[in-house]
Amino acid sequence: MRVAILVQALTVCVSQGFLISTAEQCMDPPVAAGFTNERYNGLWYEIGKMQTPGGAAFEKDCVCTTIDVQPVKGATNGDSTAINSCRKLAPTGDFLNATGSLTNENVPGHWKEGFFPFTPKADYRIIYLDDNLAIEYDCTSVLWITNYCIHLLARTPTISDADEKKLMDVANGLKLNTQNIAYQRTLQAGCW
């Protein structure tokens, strides 16, 4: 009897859109034109970000944030690791690290990123890439909760205001920031 009531309640919730919201799903932006794994591999500094609270679980208190993307040794399918590192609260703060696995690259520049077994993998894609700048967008939608991150990256710890504006214009032009999260610059001064 209880199972039947639970199934009915779930059916009503799903049919009414309480558990699955089509308005708040991950976006589907195109990957960067001319993307190659070789151009994306290596060390990147996070210049700034827009991310939901769930997306910021690891990075909430981070400064001096970097990502080091390396191909998996011997892999010929684009599998890579993304080593996310930062300092907590200050350049002298505790060192934090989370290594993501980038797998299932069905289109160059578009992977699934996982950190732990048996947890949902994020949709991870590079939506802008040149020799010195990149934008990485990752997103996960589970039931009615959507978490995303838009990371502005550079090969150097700082960039010009013009380059930062260019990256923001690309991200905003794709309407990725569906929850209008405020842009947050990442402290890189005094980190190296």
C-alpha cells in the first residue's frame, strides 16, 4: 500500500514538473572552433568564474586556482585528467586538490568529467580556445537541481581587461549563466 502511494506521488510530481524542470537544464553550447586536445593540454590559471553553489562545492574558498590537463598515458580516445588545484582563502592557505577524469570525448573538446565512482558525471566542454585563453563550461542536472560552472582560463596568472571582456562577451553571448550568478575574479596575485 505504501509503495503504491509513493509511486502515485512520484507520478504526480513528475507530471507536474516538480522533479524535472525543463526550464533549468544544462545548456548545450558548441565546442570551440578548431579545438584540439594538444592545444588544451597543460597548465591553465583561472582568471574568474560564474558558478552555482553546488558547482562551487570544491572551489568555494579557493584562490590561486589552476587546472592542469594531461592526456591519460597510452590513451588514443582523448581521455585526460584535469588536476584542479588551489589555496584555501589566501595564497599561503592550505593546498587543495581535486583530480577529475575526462572521458567519453565523443566530439573533440566535449567530455564527461567525474571525480568519484557512482556519482553523476558533469558535461564538460571547452567553448573558447586560442593560444592563451580558454573558457570551460561544465554542468550537471540531476532531477530538479542544475549546477554549472563557467571558468575563464589563461596560460598566465593575469590577463588584460580587454581579454577578460572578450571572454565574458563569449560566455554571455552563449547565455550560459542561466541563474545570473555574479562574476567572481580569482585572486592570482601573490600566488607564485
